[in-house]
Amino acid sequence: MGSNIRQKLAILADAAKYDASCASSGGAKRDSRGAKGVGSVNGSGICHSYTPDGRCVSLLKILLTNYCMYDCAFCVNRVSSNVRRARFTAEEAAQLTIDFYRRNFIEGLFLSSGIIRSPDYTMEHLIETARLLRETHQFRGYIHLKAIADADPALIARAGELADRLSVNIELPQEASFKTLAPEKQFSTIRKSMASIRGQIDNHAAEKSARKRRFATGQSTQMIVGADSTDDSTILRTSAMLYGGYRLRRVYYSAFSPIPDASAALPPRAPPLRREHRLYQADWLLRNYGFSIDELTQATDGGMLDLDLDPKTSWALKNRALFPVDVNRAPREMLLRVPGLGVRAADRMIAARRHAALRLDDISRLASSVKKLLPFITALDWTPGATLDSERLMQKLRPEPRQLDLFACA
Amino acid sequence: MRMIALDRPDDPERFYQHAAALIAEGETPERVGWSVGAAGDLFASAAPAPRAPWRGEKHFTAALLHRAESRFAMVYRALWRAARDPRFLQNPADSDVRALKKLEGEARRDIHKMRAFVRFRELGDGAQARFLAWYEPSHYTLRANADFFARRFANMRWSIVTPELSAHYDEGEVRFAPGGARGDVPADDARDEDWRTYYASIFNPARLNLAAMQSQLPKKFWRNLPEAQAIPALARAAQNRAEAMIATPPTPPRFSLSRPPAPQSEAPADASDLADLRAQLACCEKCPLHRDATQTVCGAGPARAQLMIVAEQPGDQEDICGAPLVGPAGKVFDEALRRVGCVRAEIYVTNAVKHFKFTLKGKRRIHAKPSVGEIDACSWWLHREIELMRPKIIVAMGASALRGLTGQTLSVRESRGGLIELAENRRLLATTHPAYLLRLEDEQEKRLAWRAFLDDLTQAVKLAE
């Protein structure tokens, strides 16, 4: 591989790193036995490395090109930025994927692109790279393609036949922000693209023959946090709408990060990374813990999640009348509302209590930390007494100030 | 004490055969000792250890791959207990179950990490290429993992060498051989530098978080990962790089921007035909429903159609694909049309309200009834459609359609089947909404409602002729 390719790789990976998604999970299972190429997908993803920012490296995540005709203020690749530009040919990107894959560096490819000439032209090049991988190289690994919002639905359909996952990035959480930060894009167009992808995924899943069923199994999106003034409850409400309407597998939140040659339209400082973390936690409650969007809004303080307390604890402190929860009797959905109790621990408790009534001792073996649960539960040998009503409970649950400093650089 | 010597440390099948025989012989866990290889000889009886086929589920096989010497005794103890009363297996608070789950978890993690961190180095090229990897697992996991690599790299010749065992794959077969040394595998690969370039470029220095990285990628793995040698320098430089990005003022673009025109969202001022109407409708903000819906769902059908059907509002599927009456109620409607001999492509189908109204319930959007205010706001569009179409007969399906067309709140039960005269000599026939037919559970009631619905449609088709 020439140094030319290496230079392009440096530019086009650097340009892709602000996309938080790296998941390689949820693809249809397959492998390369009986085929000519390499690759397999076994359902759950694999992180092949971790960068010093703690993020997983699962896929070769690159742009095909970082030239772009749009001028979205938050984006390092906007037309008005002075970053170095490069462009891979479809062959180069496909060969690089195969070379990395054969060494077990990656699970597959996550390919996106700046918009050059037109959305259709750009989409065609993404598709061509995936086609080379699937047809010429007989690649059976994971492919995630970015669906360009304004591209012809027929092109999106073709992309879906080649990829395991499609994504359209909504980037901004509400319509009003588009006008100032992404003037050439529209909230409604992005929403329509997501609807079209969901429609195609549903139609393929309903097909009887396995060949016709072959299609991307999911879509995801990303929202940038802190580039505009949208509050957390509005962000979460948009997420809930996207999950409900378009069956997204994931909404990724990306705390707006300082970028080289930033636009003057942006705040110079990044929002605390902990805000992104709290949004992920709240999103998790929405998807896996049966919380409604109204309950999450209730957990916020004037629309913003508490940076020092996780959203479930915030919610519990505002709904103390529902606690303590009896771990020996409470239904699963109520156990899941206990701060500090996760899905696995709750399920283990439900299994264990069929054998014997649970004591604190049992709980300490089933949950990762019993201390956090204490104010919110009763067990055979435990009631929290007055702690739950105590005015000081909130202070007690907050981390020590010293710990805050530790987190500050995280 | 019965000493059982196993040939290999990673052979759950054989272990289960011994366990089956020992349980049948009534050997209590306290009386059985386990060892691997020759170490057991000292105590072993001359006779080979007994074996029997294992019937039933094989619990804790992953725990048997753990390096802990006590693993065989622990699993045998659990199997012995299970033979008497297997219920404890379902109790996560049981101390044997907990201890074994812990071993299993660690062995599984080891399997997963091997899949992640094996790095093949290419030797030779073209058809002769071989891919070799040196790897140091924490447990006896290579044999269990070989199938994963065989499926994934079915058309490569590869070897994974570990200190205790090596796996060699060629032409669909995995062969196992004794372990080797780091020196048996090339230290470098032609793509290492590209991989390090990628690794360094995908890292965001503004988010340095070494603790998070090390919880997933502990230092013990670093020495066999080509990218790991870049970590210290990347971490050192990160703070400065991030500060520099913030401190550097934005530079003006090197060229003057000729912006592509913003997408057209201006609607034509006047709707002289249905196409104009659709374009106008797409930007409608007459009521708040546009905020959460994906798109306006316009009427569909030929402009010359004499029969116009008005339903309530788009549902989840209509909102997704942008066409009216295609969801479950649409299927019922199509079936009814088929029975009265009417062709959908020849009629015009629209809704009283053009945006989907819903409430979120978990991950589902549940249809919500449009309010009178929303129906009335949207009736402006409905009447524009009628003016442009001039159909002979309009069918209102359900109460919302009746409201949109008449401006009055009328009962469907009382109005259905009868003709209502609208302004400009237009005639309206009221009937039930097909979703109503879907909801009915009583068979008798359902039959009657279907009959009435078909009668109404038949009448409408006649009036349209």
C-alpha cells in the first residue's frame, strides 16, 4: 500500500471520527464457508480495539471523500472549512477493508461521505464500494452505509441490499436549529428518508424467500449535543419520536467536540462529556426500562438532566412515594425502576426469590452494589426507615466533590 | 479418593462422560479428585477412568475451559447435586451456581477477547499467503474458538499459535498441534503502519479517557497489538492538541462561498390543479400535527374520478409511505372494494386530516383521534380537493370524515346509508370507517356491519356512474 493511500486514510479517518456510531451488532448471521471470500457476522458485535478516548474500534470508519458542498456549521468537513481534503476511489476503500479484515483488525466497513456534486452521485459511489466488496471480493463481513438524505429512494433500496445497517444522521435535535446551523438541510427531508428506510426494512422482513429478505436489518442516527441550545428533554423527545416512528436501533449522542478550524457560529467550548453520558443513560431507560418520555422529562430540572445524578435516581427522588420497593414481591417493571438495579440484576432477583425470600445478603450477591439500593428497597431483613423521606437523601446520593474533579477530565 | 486424570485441559465432552459414569456409580463429590495429564498418575488406579454417555443438558461447559484447577470439582459437585434436585440450577443466589457463573463469565470474556485481539500477519502473498497469529489467552479457549475463525476466514490459510496449543486451518479443516513461541510468528506485517495510522486518526484527542480504554483493553493485551505502541504518544499529545483547537480562532474560508440554493420549500400561491395542491399541502402548518408526523399524506387517485372516498387520517403505515389507506384498515377497504367489484385505481381516496396524529407508547405510535379543531383546520384542504375534483359522489367513512365534510358533528350510526346534500349540489354518503370493522369482535355484529358497509359502497358506486 502506497504512502499516498496512507495519507488519504489519515485524512478520511480523521474526518469520520465525529460520527459516534461504531456498532457491528444486529446483522443477519452468515459466514464465509462455501463462499469465495472472507467474513462472517454472528449477531453480536466485536470491538477489535479501543482508542485512548475509550471508544471502541469495531469497523473501518472512513469517509469516501471529505469534500462537501454543504456548509453545516458543526461539521469539520463543511465547505467553508480549511481542512485538508482527500478522496478514496471505491476500489481503494474496498481493498483497504479487505486487507484490514484479513488481519482481524475490524468487523467490517462503516462508510460515509461528504456530499459531492449531488446526493445521488455521492450515494452511487458509496453503493459502488459496497458492491465491490460484496460482489468482487465476496465479502461476508459487516457493512454500514450512510444513506444520503436527499438521495433517490431507489438508491437507498440498493444500499439496503448490500449493507447490514443504514443510517441517516439527523445531527440537530430540532427543526429551528437547522436554519442557523445546517442551512442546506431540512429536518423534514431527513425524517422522510428514515421513514423510507423503515418502510423498506419492513417490506423486506415480510418477504417469504430468503433471497428477497436480504436487506439491512436496522437503521440508526446521530444527534449532536451542545452545538445548539436545545435542552435535554427536547432531545429525548426527538429520540422517542425517532424510535417510535422509524424503529431506529440506536440514536447516538455526540457531545459537540472542538474541531480544527471551527466555525465562528459555534460555542468554542465543548459541553461537558457527562451531559452526553446522562443522555445515553436516559435513552437506555427509554428503550429498555419502560420509562416514558414524560417520566424522563420529569427527571430533568427545567429540561436539563442533572449532571451529578443518573436520570433514574433523579426520577426516583421526585417519586419517593413509589418507594421503597419490596424486592420479594415487586413486579419486574417496578424492580427496574430502583436506582442502581439493572436488567440482569432484576432478573436474577426474580429467579432467586422463587427459591427463598431474599435478604440483604442475597441481594449483595445478585446486584453489583447493594449500597445504592438501600434507601429504595425493602427485603426480608431490611427496611430503609426514614432515610427515604430524609431531606438529605439527595446530598447523600450525590458524589463527593473530590470525585467530581476526577470525572472532570473524563 | 477416586482420581480422574483427563488427557487434555480443554475437553468438556470427556469430562461429561466421566461425570456420567461417576454419578451412576454413586461417587460423592468429596470422593472424586481431578487432574490433567500425568500429574494424576501418583494416585490413579491402574484401571482407566470409567466413562458413560452423558444424557441431558451440559451445564457450565464454558466453566470447564477456565484455568482454575478447581473447575472440574466444582462442575462435578453441581452435576451431582442436580442429579438429585436440579432446581438449584435456576437459583442465581445459590453459592455453587454463582461461583460457576463467575468462571463461565471469565472464560467467555476470554473467548470474546481472542476474537477481538488476534492479529494475523501475512506470510507470502497471492494464493500462497498464510496468515499467522501469536496470541496469549488467559484460559483454555483456543480449541473452543477455532470454529469461529474457521467460519470467518474460511478461505484463508491461517494459524493461531498460543503457548500451550496451536490451531492450523487449511481447506476447511482445523488441525491442532502443540503450542509454540512468540518467535514462531512474524513480529510485523505490511499493513501495521496503515492500521496504526487509522488508529491514531480515528482517536479524538478532545475526549482523552485512558481509564475507559484500559477497562476494555487492559495492558496485558498491549504487547501483541500493533496499534498499542502508539497509545503513550497519543495520550501525551492529546491535551495540547485539544487546547490548540479551542485556542485557534476560526480561519476565514480560502475562497468565496457560492452556496447551492437552499431547498425550495415555498409553495405555489395558488392551487390550480391537484399537483399544486399537493405541493402546498406539503408545507401545511395550519395545526400542530405537522410537527411530529413524517409527512402530509395527500389524496391519491385519478383527477377525473367520480367517486371520492374520505377516511379519517393517515395511520402509522400511511405516515411512513405517504399514501392513504394502505395499513390494516386499508386492507379491509381493498377487500370491500373487491367484493363490490370496484377498482381502487379508478377512485380517489383521501383523508379528512392529512397528518398522522398519535401518542407514543413505548416504541409504538398509537393512533389518536383528531380533535374537532384539527379536523376543521384541515377541512380547508378537503374542500379544495372537492372543488378541483368535482366528483359525482363523496363517501365519508367515519365520524371525522363526516365532520370534515359537513362542518357538523353527526352520528355515523344515524347518518350511514343515507344521502346528505352539500353545497353546490354535491352529494355525500355516510358510512362506517373500515377500522371499525377491524375492531368488532362479536361475529354476528361483524357480519351485519360488513353487510351494511358493502351495501353503502355498492350504492356509492352506482351513484358515481
